[in-house]
Amino acid sequence: MTQRLRIEGRGPVAAALRLFLARQGFASASIAHDAFAEPLPAAVAARPLALSLGSTHLLSRIVALPEAAPIRTVDVSLARGGGRTRFHAADLDSPTLGCVIRYAALHQALFEALQRIDTATLPPSPFTLHPSPLVGKADEILVRADGDPRSPSSRTLDFHQSALLAEVLVARDAPGVAFEHFTQQGPLALLPLPQPDRRAVVWCAAPQQSERRAALSPHEFDAELLDVFGDALGTMRLVGKRHTVPLQRRLAQRDEDPRRVSIGNAAQALHPVAGQGLNLGLRDAFELAQELGAAHAQGAPLEDALARFRRRRRADRAATVVVTDTLARLFGWPALAPIQSVAFDALDWVAPLRDRFAKALMFGLRSA
């Protein structure tokens, strides 16, 4: 009997999995998936996505990548003059370290790719917000994708931070350079966007601080951003609306049912520092499709593929969680300032260490 695959989720990881499976030769009649949510909420549509080079390679197999801002250098600095290091694509003999695109652009590219393949579509369900028990036939494999692992059994770490998302126009842009500035309150990222002289702001701080900054007048916001970040990009002017998002790390417990597996945000919701969440989810989708494809070609039970997938992904997932948790919390402790400076000096002066770390962020921490 043919086993049926059911993919639940409406975001980029769910869509990418469906497209990777099509490349593995899965018949459309054997797969069902949720329809994309239309239209996207404005706050989601404008959200910047930092794609690693590895993710752009994976996506290029299944979609025509939309307009993006390349990242050729990542400039990482500590507040209070605590240190600075830079990761350069040229040092790794690579054209880029990755790129930044808007959520809406990737969403549209994936939607158009899905339109080109004949698929079965599930009726709308609330799964992506509220995971539910497996409902289906005994021969059905359920993949949870893109949802949020909110459940009593999830392992949760509250960072006591929220991210303020905004966009600014800058007076003196640095094309191809992404900035990550670590402050005592939390990391502040200014990412390049496809439009010239325009930057995405991801500013992490205590929730009260983020809400206060979201309520400032545009002029006051510009002044405070310049004061915290510095003048590397010259003066900055707020454009558009500001949004705040609470930050927690949530890890789903392992599924007991051998016919059920979680990937992407349904498996792990991470702090946005270093932009690893979506990249980890895309690696999940690609490697799950590979395992399912191998089992499908051999006529083996797909449950075996899920077991292999869990073993295969364990190291990358665990390492990425540790790194993002550490980066999110370490630089907020003033007592550790000397250690922070030493760590930055080591990355800046020991090229093999710096390049190894950059490669890990580009292709997954297991690759390093």
C-alpha cells in the first residue's frame, strides 16, 4: 500500500519541503499540504530574512530566487568599544556569505513554484499556530512544519527580550555589509535590503525597552538608534511602521509516534541572533526530503526514513541551539566583558578560527 504524506504548515519551510519532495519523484497524489496563507499580514510580509549561502544554494534548486541584497561582509562589534571582528566572503573564496530578502518575495517565489506542480491541498487548519495530535490513517506520515512548538511538553527558554523590527534610510550605506552590534541589552542588527540606502533593523532588548522605542517619535527613534549603533552608516531616518516580537527559544519534544516528525519552527523556535532559524529549517526540509526519497525509491517504510532523519539532524540542531542561546545571553553580562573581548580578539586574529565559524554559519554548524 502506498503511504501518504501530509505536510502541515504554510510557511517557507513547508513549501520548500514539498518542492524538494517533488524533485525526489514523489507523486502529487501521495502528498497533501496546507494552502499558503493569503494575504500575508503586513508585519510578516516586510520581515527581512537573512539567508546563508547554504540556504541560497538549496533554494536555487527549487525556485528562481527573488531580488536580494548580497552579504559579502559581516561586521560584528561589541558596545563600549569592547571589540570588533569581520567575516569576509573573499577570505573563504566565496562570492557572498548569503543574502537578505523580504519574506513576501520568498513567499511569492515558493507559491509560484508550487503552482507549477500538481498537488492535493488540505482545507485550512489552525495547525501552524496550535499543534494537534496526529489524525489520519495508519499509513499516513505527518510532517509538522513552520508552526510554533508551543505545548506543555516544549522546552522553553525565555530570553526576557523582544525584537523591534523596523526599516531605516541611511545617509552613508555600506553595500554588501551586514552589521551585528552586541549591547548589554541585546543584539542590534542592521541588514542590507535590495533597495539602495535602506536597512532592516532587528533590535533586541527587554520588552519594556522595545515597547518604549516603538512608541518614540520618528525623530527620537532615529536619534536613539544612532546613539546606540554609532555613525558607521551616517544619520538614519525611520521609514514605515515598527513592530515588536517577543523572543523565546522553544524546542519541541521528540515525537513518540514513529509516523510523525517536526521540522523548522515546529521543531525549534530560536532567537534571531545570527539569523539561523530559517536556515536551520531549510536544512531540515532538504535532508528530510533526501531520506524520504531514498526510502521511497527502495520501497522501504517511510517510518524508517523519519528515524534516520532524526539521527542525521541531531548534531546540527543541537549545535545551532547552543550557539544562538549563547550569543543571545553571553554579551548581556557586564561581568563577562573581559571574556567577550578575548573571544572577539581570538576571532579577529586567528583566521582559521574565524573562517571555521563563518563556514558553520554559511552551511550549518555540523559542516564546520
